[in-house]
Amino acid sequence: MNKVDVFRALHRRRAPDDPLVLPGPWDAASARVFTQTGFPALATPSAGIAHSLGYEDGAVPADEMFAAVARVSRAVDVPVSADLEGGYGLAPKELVERLLETGAVGCNLEDSGGGVLKDPHQHAEWLAEVRHAAGAALLVNARVDVFAYGDGNPERAIERAALYVAAGADCVYPIGAPTGVLPLLRSGIQGPINVHGRLDGGGPIPAELGELGATRVTFGPGLLRWASLALEGMAGELMKRP
């Protein structure tokens, strides 16, 4: 199977306590660490790449983001999905072409811009154009930002998810959804659901998220922040040495 087929297969028939865990590499070195540890696929975080390149989240120029994704894809043999935020204002055909040139086989696309929710019907039409341009070459993860920038109503999230799935999205990502509403979202959304995992011990582990309804778990820039804390500790030890 090619990489996109492998990636699709990883989303299918998963046991409830075994969601697909996708670490978020911010560069080639971190990508190699994750794959050498045994993870079967990766999902680059836009915020993690932004911080690694010296930008604020959401401020990375498209050229630099695609270049960063390409470096990650070249460094590993497993499928890579890329967080492309809101698509950088590119037409669907150009967005897809540029992403495929990086070697990635999946993408995360947000339904908000500047902290404001987009019209769901217009966004669904745009996603349908992305799907048409990509054909079967990409696994599209449609982010639903109702809990991040909307009123947090699970029913609104389910309505948006239905539009995006109908438009051709392979997976939906209700980012920021409280753990308690995951079973409701699972019952109302067709297909795979992406859930944001936490690394600070303050939330369920991936297996528990899977039992609540997650098909896959991502961490945004959390792993970069975790690595930065470890580096900070090592730097502190160096400062203590004569």
C-alpha cells in the first residue's frame, strides 16, 4: 500500500481503547525520534512549527510552513499529516498541489479565521473543492472550532461536522471539546473523530479518550513544549557547572 492508503487503514476498525496516537513533530529530528520509538504516523502541529521557526502561532508564511512539512516528510518513512491552519488563502487546487509536493498524505484544515468561525456552508463548499482537487491522495481532517471560538454547543459542532463529512472530510476534529461531551459527539458524528490529548497529567490518557469516542489523538504543540521544559532543565544544569 502507498502511504495514504496506510494512513487511511490506520483509522479503520480501531478498538475503543486503542485510538491512533499521532505525535506532532516540529522538525526532522523530532520526527525521527517519534518514528524510531514506533509510532506508525505523524501529524505536524502548526503552532509547534511556528514556535520552532521563531513565529507566533498563525504567523508562519505559507512557503515556510510547506518547507517545514517537507523536511519532516523527507526524514521519515511513515505517513505524515500537516496542519495547514485555514489554508493560507490559497485556492483549493494550489493548496493540494503544494501539500502533495511536500510528501504529506493528510491535512488538518480549520473552520475559523482570526478567532472567528467561518460560515459552515461556505466552508463545506471549500472543503468539497479541496476533496475534488485531492481525490484519494489526501486524508482530510476538518477541524470544528465551535468549542474554541463558538458557543460550545455540541449540537452546533455535530451540525458542522455533518456538513464537512458530506463535503468529503475523512475525519473531524472538534478541538477543545470537553471530555464529558465526547460520547455525545461520537453518537452524532459519522466517521473518525480526532481529539486533542493532554500531556500534563490533567486529562484522560489516549486509551481513555478512545473509550469516550476518539478515533485518533493529537497533541498540538504539546510535545514541543514538553521537550522545551526538558531542555530548560538541562540548560540549568549546564549553568551550574564550573
